[in-house]
Amino acid sequence: QVLDTKDVQVFKVTVNGQDAKFIFGEKHNFKGTPLEITLPFELRRGQEAIVEISFESSPKSSALQWFSPEQTSGKKHPFLFSQCQ
């Protein structure tokens, strides 16, 4: 699986609760850096996979925007979204 990243630091990736291996591909100056994730198991057709990524963003992380808890409907947790889906 390959995801787009830009100026984020990734610490850990899990898939369905299992640690997954990951590497960064070659950085591109405006497209960012691909994050390549190797699933820790064979994925069967129709099987659900929940990918969790522990990361840290920076002020340089373009296209990532944060809502403070006060800006969300529940008013309890911050919310991160990306415009580079």
C-alpha cells in the first residue's frame, strides 16, 4: 500500500492491530514522499483492514489542517484533515 506524505514524521504503522513494516520512497519536491506500507498478513478479498499511523506533523506539512476541539461538533477532540486525498 502506498500513501502520499509531505513533511511528516512516521513512528509506527499497524494494520488490524499488528505492526506493519514501512519505508519512505524517493522524495519529490512538490508531490511529497510516498509512504510504502507492507501488510503484516495476506489480505483476502472482502477483508477489512484498519490502518493506524502514528505520526507527527510540522508547520511545513502543507495541505494538513487541524480543527481545535472547539471547532468540532463534539467539542472534545481535535480533528485533522487533508486536502491531498
